[in-house]
Amino acid sequence: MKKLLAAVLAGTMISACGASVMAEGDVLVMATNAEFPPYEYHEGDEIVGIDAEVAALIAEELGMTLEIEDMAFDSVLAAVQSGKADIAMAGITVTEERKMTVNFTDPYTTATQMIIVAEDSDIATPDDLAGKTIGVQLGTTGDIYVEDVEDATIERYNKGFEAVQALLQGKVDAVVIDGEPAKVFVEQNEGIKLVDEAFTEEEYAIAIAKDNEELLEKVNTALNTLKENGKFDEVVAKYIGDGEAEEAETETETEA
Ligand code: ARG
């Protein structure tokens, strides 16, 4: 995985140098919160995942080099608003409220909020959350939407995994978090499971500052290209889906 990302980055650099009109060292800064597998997470000292790799490909399309800034999730939108970052890509759900502060690209993924519970839990549907203690990651749509659950107590954590740890320790009755990270956390930990029915359905998009329409257009074009030429799907397939194929692939890469 590491090698592959390095190759992607090297490719980005080559194309940046190749286009002589491009000022050398044109950098696309991406704000993210790398606590969110399989979209962005730490692997050794690298940040990998679907968003990290797609962003590197977008940068390549734009003749730029990607630089990732890791921060708390509830800071990523502010980072693009203030110009600290050019784009925010962090499995960010498009919401009407967020649209008032940033522009969103075309959505690149449909997603869900799912409920994780202990294996022996009596919570079997979203309705059963009423009156329960629910763990969420601070500032996420999970956090926002559980506020509508009747009589629920909300425990907010900086990282999604911390909410899962609280569940494992019996400190919360359930965790509401995005579906793909939920699957990863359930796979990695004994004694917890997913509730079948999703809590919500949503869409992920890349956030860009309101006053940067030019970049919005460029990123949308790049996204479109990557969807059409299959590179986007290749990245997704590497991280989501058949676990065995994924492992086999990782092994070959490390050996190579
Ligand atoms: N999709 C959710 C939201 O937009 C959660 C995203 C969390 N992402 C992260 N990288 N921690 O609020």
C-alpha cells in the first residue's frame, strides 16, 4: 500500500514537472481527519485510504502535488474556509447546513450511518435507540442526527475508534458512525455487531472554499475523468469489498 501511494505521488511529481507551464511545487493541500478507515487512516507514518489516494489522483490531474494535513474532524471545513487547506476530503457528508459555509463537489460516494452494538444487545432497529446512551465522533453527521433520538444521552469522542472502545467497555449502549468505518471496527473487534437497518443515508463530497469556484470546477472535472477512466473504482476496490483479494494484493505489493 505504502509503495503504491509512493508511486502515485511520484507520478504526480513527474506530471507536474512535465507540464512546463506549471509552476514547480504547485501544492494541493487537503484537510482530513485520518481516523476513518477505509477512507483515511494512518499506516505507519503515512496516511492512506480511499480519500487519500483519490485526492492524489485529483492532484495529478491538476498537475499538482498533494499534501495532507491531518486534524480534528470538526476543523476540516474551517480549514478550507480560512484558506489553510484547498480542499477538505474526509468522508464528509453533504448537508444543507454545511452548504452554507463551503461549496461541495459532485458527490463521489453514497454512504450510511450505521449502528454498532454489543453482540447481546437488545437494540435491533434504529427505533430501539430511544432512551439509550449513544457514542459518536464529535461534529459528524452521526453526532448531529442522534440529537433527534428521544431521551438519548450522547457521548462525543474525538475519534470514531474511541466511541467504539467506549462500547467495548460498556460505557455506551451503541455507536452511530458511517457504514464503512463501522464495518472495519466490527471486523477488528470481538463482541460487537452491526444493526442491519441503516440509521440514515447520505452522500460524500469534497469541500472547497465558497470563493474558490475555479478550483471547484477543476476538481469536478478531475473527479469525472477518474470515474470515467476507471481509476476511481480501482482505488475503491482496493479498500472495500472482498477482504481476501485485498489481503492477497497487499502481500504481493510488500513482496515486490
Ligand atoms: N460522514 C460523516 C460526516 O460528514 C463523518 C465523517 C468523519 N470523517 C473522518 N475523517 N473522521 O460528518
